[in-house]
Amino acid sequence: MPLTPTAAIRLRRLLLFLPLLVLAALVASWFWLSPSSVSAKLPDVQLQTLDGEAYSLAPKPGSIRLVELIYTRCPDICPTTTVKMVQLQKRLQAAGLMGHGIEFLTITIDPQNDTPNVLRYYVKQLGIADEGWIVLRGDEETIRTVTSSLGFFAKKTEDGFISHTSSTYLVDQNNAVIRKFGMGEDFDPEQIYQELLNLKKEG
């Protein structure tokens, strides 16, 4: 049945505005899923070290933790962030602060592919030192709890990669996120180093 002229005009208008409606929906969903719209917190769950030992994310009195969420097949932003964290780790080691009230956590968001051996290779290739830095993995459900609690969006795509939020998190002794930083080129080791020094001075 052919469309009436009025219906045809309405259909053309709908098709014209459909891309804008889709874009608006995506922007809205990103807003609601962004860390700024939730009470971001590191959840009190159990993950595993690369040696298979249980590691609790329970609040840690007297400690500040810098948390990055990565996956090893990430082509750019994840390894770039980790390399910059290695630079930051070296500065904190030189200042005698690494592992003394300041810790780094790297948590994979792709536990199915990031086996302990894969993560060990990642650690070696990027130069992560053991002092004050723990690399962790967990089952899919627990990792979803972590990402959800931090307001971190992660979704696997058809090509095997993961689309994810580009944020790292500074967490206080009560597991509350007190600062958010970028990833990749937006991760500034100097800025974060100064933030950590200031926080240590404050107590």
C-alpha cells in the first residue's frame, strides 16, 4: 500500500532525525554510565594474584591506591597508561614512598584471555616492578562488580577488542575514589606524583 504524501513526509523527517536520536541516546547512556554520575568506590571483593592467591580489595587503613583497569590485547591506551605508571613507580621508589602507604593495582577486564601467564608477559614487557604493585584477575562476575562500582564502562566488540572508559582511579583508605585521571596520553605522571605527595602530607 503506497504511502500518502503526509505519511511520506513524516517518514522522511524520521529518517533525517534518526541519526541525531541515536547519537542523543548514546550520549545519554554514556552520561549515566560515567563515573561522575555514580558514587564511585572500589568494592570489597576477592580477586586473585598471578600466583593464584586470594587478594582482598577490602579498605586498607593508611593506604592510597592507584587503580588501572586494562586488558593486554588493548592496542594503545592500556599499555601506554601502564608504561606511564611504571615511570611514576620509579619516582615514588626514589622518594621511598612506593609500597609505603602508596600502592598500584592493575586489574584485567578480560580475564578469559588474560591468563596468569599472559599477564606475567605483560608485566615483564612493560617493566612493572613488584614493589607496591599488584596485578590482579578474577572471574567475569567479580570483574563486572569492580567495573560497575567504579562507574567504569567496558563492552566487548565483535572484533575481539573491548570498548572501555578511559579513567584511572585514586582510592583512599576507605575505598572511596577521591581523584580520577585519564588514560593513555591523558595520564600525566607528574600531575599524579604531585597529587600523591600532597595527599601524603595531608595525612
